[in-house]
Amino acid sequence: MAAPNRSLVEDYSRYLKAFELFLERSSEHQCMRDFIHNTLPNILATVGVGKSTLNVMGVGSGAGEIDLEILTQLHAKHPEARVENDVVEPSGDMLYKYKVLVAKTLGLDHISFRFNKMTAIEFESDWKQRNTDRKLDFIHMIQMLYYVNDPEATVSFFRSLLHKNGKLLVILVSGDSGWGGLWRRYRDQVHSRCVTTADIKSFLDAKGIHYESHVFASSMDITECFTAEDEKGELMLDFLTEVLEFTKNAYPELNSGVLELLKQPECSREVDGRVMFNNNMDAPPAGQSGWGRLWRTYRAQLCMSDISQCVTSGDVRNFLDAKGIPYQSHTLPSQMDITECFTAGDEKGELLLDFLTEVLEFSKNASPELKAGVLELLKHPECSREVDGRIIFNNNLEALVLTP
Ligand SMILES: C[S@@+](CC[C@H](N)C(=O)[O-])C[C@H]1O[C@@H](n2cnc3c(N)ncnc32)[C@H](O)[C@@H]1O
């Protein structure tokens, strides 16, 4: 059955009210701040090294709170650099709030702001018309890809603007979030674009585009959705389904089906009598391990045996999603010390390399290029991190639980 007629974004002031309520009720911005303070600095340290001016762009920046946090971290890493910051945001209200925030925030003298009141696609055609060869050092699109018609084309265009050491940060809800659960079941009946990092990951993998992934946990208290005629509950239901006045406009089966699903473990859990919707995000995708990274790069060279099919939980999730099969997902953090792999002739190191690549006597039998490439990749932050001088491989697992 088709979606009830009107999309929430058609009534922009109601959308903004719903978004503000969502921010109030969820840990979204708090967990983003944790990510920006703890993880992003290492990413920002590698962009625009040695440049006197850094070019930054936020796409769908909203009121700019998160942008300013990012710019603060960038300044800490590159204190000498000036920053030219482009903002691409179609909402006049949001841009106004962004400008007010800039005006009252101290310490932004090194930044020039350029505000583009445009959608991503309008900005793209404007950019092409201007025929500029300007390149960007850092672009972020945080929780905005839901609003474009073709998220993959949008990612491709903005990625093409990057300087050779530039980075593009995409944050979306993860495939294993409550949003993913809701969209898998009601993709055709809600107005959301239903895009999660699982979709972006499939696209990047298919194109052989490298990426790093960071998962962060977030939740949203949706308890009032289950109280009839509660104003906030109704606003949250609009935000969750992107259907304008969902309670009034959805036909009864959709209304009761969505309410029931929102309470299921696939979407929420109960904490102290409150219903907490899983708003997990990732920058992309969930459950990405060092194995996934290794296999994406060397699938053709390494995945030749009967037992090593180079399948990650992401592949299984894509298949389940495509078939519309519901499942629950749990990330199990795990790691492996592979330091000895980097000591030539070390017996344990060689055994570990055989295990990682599933090539018998990898050190002896692999071509010099493959060996050097694998060793370099295994040290890369996408596979491992250094802890007290040891190389710790990301062995994260994801448990997918299927129901009949
Ligand atoms: C969910 S908000 C996220 C705001 C901000 N990035 C944050 O995380 O707080 C989505 C933003 O994308 C903007 N937006 C909507 N459609 C867009 C489009 N087609 N192109 C660019 N931005 C868009 C909205 O106006 C809104 O400010």
C-alpha cells in the first residue's frame, strides 16, 4: 500500500519542530560530540597538512552547532591555518540560526563563512556552472542524505570535490538502528528516503571506494508515541515516519503496525519504563571490522579457498535487507594483537599472517607486492590501531539474529 499523502517536509515549520524535539529526546548530538572530540581529531590531523588555508564544507548543516564543534577540533589540529567554510543548507531558518550562533561564538576569527542557501543538487549545478577547480580539504554531510533523491550520486559529486588528501565524512543511522528496522518493514508506506549506512556501504564497496567506519550508539525516548493524543508523541511519530500528521492520516492498519513495530526489540528497548528507540549512527557502516577492510581490498587475491568466502555481516545484512527479512543485530567488539606479523621471520607472526589471509605460508608464497600491500594495510587505521606500541587488529563481530 502507498504512503499516506503528505510528507512531513512539506510543512517545514512542523518538520523543524519535530527535529528539535528529536534532538531534545535523543542522545544524537551528545554522541556526535563524543565522536567529534574523541575520534575526529585523528581524522582531521591528516587533512590539508602544511596548507595555510583549509577549505571546509558542510552540506545540510542545520543550525551549525555540530559544524562549529568540528571547526574547533580542526583549529586545534591546524592552529596556524585560516579556514574557508562553505555551508550548503536550503532552510532560511536554519541559516539564520547558524549566523546567530557564529555571531555569538568567540574564537572564530580565523574562519570565513560562506552561506549557500541551496539544496545539495542546486549547489552541484551552481558549482558546475561556475566551472571552478577549487578543491576541498574536508566535507561533511551529517544526517542529511535522507533528503536527496539520489544519495549515491550526491556522495560521488561531493567526493569529486576533495583535494587529494581530503576527507568526506558521512553520518547516517546504521542499518541495525531502529530506523533500519522501521524502514525494512514499511519502506513503501513512509515518506523517508530510508537510506542507512548499509546502503552507502554497498555502494562504496561496489565502486571499490575505501572508507573508514565508526559506530556510535544513540537512542531516543519515544514513550509518548504510545499515549493517545499526546502532542509530543504525535510530533515524534511524524518525525519517525516523515508522514505529515501520521496519527490522523495513516490508515488504521499502518498506524497500529508502526506502533507495534516501534516497541519491538528490532527498534527499541525498555529502560526504566521508558521506550528507547535505537538511533545508532555510523560513519559508515556498522560492524565494520579490519577483516572487512582487508577483504574489500584483496578479495580477488585472498578469497580463493572453499572456506574463506570473505563474507562479512554487512554482506549478510545487505542480502537480508534486499529480501526484506527482519533481523536483530548486535555488535561484539573484539580485537587481536598482530604485532609479530611485522617482525620478519617471526614464527607466530607468519602463522597469524596465514590465518589472516588464509594463504598457506603467505610470507613465502605471496608475491612481494601482495605481501607489502597486505602488511601496509594491516597497519592502517582502517584495520588496526596502535596501543602501547602493539598493533591491535579490529576483529569486531556482528551478531545477526533472524526471526522466522
Ligand atoms: C536532520 S538535519 C541535520 C542537521 C545537522 N547536520 C545536524 O546533524 O544537526 C538535516 C538538514 O539537512 C537539510 N536539508 C534538507 N534537504 C536538503 C537537501 N536537499 N540538500 C541539503 N540539505 C538539505 C535540512 O534543512 C536540515 O538542516
